[in-house]
Amino acid sequence: MRVSRGTLGDVTSRSGRIALIAVGVIALILGGVWTGQGMNLIPGSFMTGSRMWLSIGLILAIVGIILIWLGLRRPGHGRTSR
């Protein structure tokens, strides 16, 4: 008998996939705003022109893209049955 462990890349329920997509979209939007502020494109904040917020924003945006991709993947994609 094989026991399957749940991982972030192994979300099969519809509600779990929707949650991943929602969190991913929020992370992507926040990452985009923080990147824009760090690049001095969005003025009016203490983050404006700060390289630290540019880096944090890029990382968060990449995490958001990964979460969206994981949520949009079809369940069972890439698995082989034994």
C-alpha cells in the first residue's frame, strides 16, 4: 500500500487550486506594485527608489507566477500510476 503525501505541487481539490490561484494573483499584484515603487515608477512612498523593494517585489512576483501556474495545472499532470 502506497501512502501519498500532500505537497504544494500536488493540489487536486478544486477549492485548493482556486486558493493557490487567488494567493498567486495577490502576490503577483503586490510584487508588481513593489517592483514599480522600487524602480521609481510609482512615486509617493518610502519604498520609492529603493533597491531593496525592487528585489522583494521581483521575488514576490515570481512566487505569485509559480503559485498561479501550480493552481492552473491539471490534477495528476506528470504523474505515473504504478
